[in-house]
Amino acid sequence: MSGDRAQVDVGVVTWNTADVTPDALRRLLDTDQGCDIRLLVRDNGSTDGTVEAVAARVPEAEIDADDRNLGFAAGMNRLIARSTAPWFLALNPDAWPEPGAVGRLVAAGLKHTSAGAVAPRIERPDATLEHSTHPFPSLPVALLHATGGRAWMPRRVQDWLMLEGRWNHDRVRWVDWAVGAALLLNRRALDDVGPFDEGFFMYAEDLEWCWRARRRGWGVVFEPSSVFRHVGNVSGARAYGTGRIEVETQSAYRFHRMAHGPVATAAYRAVSAVAAAELWARARARGDHGAAEHWARRARAHLARRPGEHPSGGVPSPGGGQSSRAR
């Protein structure tokens, strides 16, 4: 390690991703990231040989593994507790940085001293953009979708609201929250805000952390010069299949109840269901059966009354334990 280079601990939680994680980690370690990296891995009881594959191909990784599926938040918190660097990069097991991307995140964090987290531009392996920064969920945003606001609201306002298809992730800006597929956390913010909420077994733990950070006076800055590739939904597809939308939606509603209370959440749920139903109708009218099925599932998920929810507020995995991480 070099004394004049930033020290970054990278935390990766795995669950049955033997086919993608070793390659992703090698891309991280085999490129110059402009900083010194220590790689920490927590495996949540994989049964497909993930631990063995990572140990064989990525001997630099410091692996914590047993047969328990702790869920993403608890697994990541174990890695945060082991971390000693001033920067902690939470990274999905199916994501990797382009050369220099981690160092660019650190540089942005040093420049924007009130940033508790720095988010990169995330692209799919084919270089298409993944919309990864969002406004905090709210009733006004839901009403915008339900009333067809995209058709009449000025494009600059939609950009300001970070709406998908209107905000192109092409400039530095402060955002409400960013997905945790790749998110650099400032150690000072972690010490102040605390780790992830382990009640979120899957999805929305990144949203909740950014919300909590905002309440403590920390922001989230987006840095487009830092590019990460992300396959997406590797563990989630294996754990939940087509039920992923329902799990994701119920996790989001758990956050909304915590942040805004049950009455506001009921209103948000109803308006969101209307918006999804309208998008379903439009997709069906133009003969887009794939989109119509997607929005039908979204509408049903918004109307569901937390089926199968764990008493602690999380969602149990198909096997009865806690869920795996995926996006």
C-alpha cells in the first residue's frame, strides 16, 4: 500500500453468485482504481460454491462465511464493523468499477465534505444507463405519476425531481438517495448515522440509510465520472423469481411507514396503485404485453397488504430464513 493513496475498504455480500462474483472482483482488483483497496466479503450461506470460487480466484479477499443467511443489511454491517479505512464502498456481488472509478468517488467525497455518501454512474454491462438515483418517496411524487405529470410538467422540473427518462445522470449533483449496488460511504458519516437497518432484509436499506443520513445533516452526491457496471438482480431472481416486485414494494412501504406514518402511507399506496394501473392501461392499449404485465404486477403489489411479512418488518426468504440481497 502507498502512504499517499486513499485507503478504501470494499464490502461485498454474496449469496449463490459463483458464476459472476469472482469475475466482478477480479475486475475490481486487477485495474488501477487510484486508491488502495482492502476487500471484505461476507457469504450468506451459499450452496453453489461461491465461497470456494472466490477463495480460489480472489485470494486477496478476506472472507467471512458460514451457513446463515443474514440478509444484505446484516451481512454488510458485519463488514462495516471489520472496516478500518476512512472510506467504505458497499458493492453488489454482480457489480464492478471501471478503471479509476473508486478513486473518483473518493475525490468527490473529499471535495464535498458534507457528503455522507458518494454515488457513481451505474451502467449495465452493455453500457446502457441504470437509473440509480431517486427522490425520496412522497405523496406529491406519487400524485405526479398518477396524474400523468410527465405529459404536462416542464422537463427541467422532471429533471430536478430525478424522474427516470428525464434525469440523465450526466452531471454532478446532490440527490436524495442512491441504490446501494455501488455506494461509497464516508466513515465519519457511518460513525454518526450508524450502519444499515437490519430490519430490511432485502431492498430499501439504502433508501432508509440515506434518509437517516439526511436527518443527521449529511447529503448524497452523485459523481458521473465514476462508472460502475452492474448485471442486476442475480441473487434476487434466484431467491424470489417473479415475486421480486412484491418483495421490493413491501420493503419500500415499510420504509414509508417508518418515515411518514400509516395514514400517509395508505394514501401513498392508493395513489401509487392508480399510477401503476394507468401505465398498465396505456401499455395494453399499445399492445406492449411485457410492459402491461409488469405494471399489472406493480399495481397488485401496491394493493397487497404486506403478505407474509416478518414480525420485525422484513420479508422472509422462500426457505424460511432471511432473504438474500439482489437488485
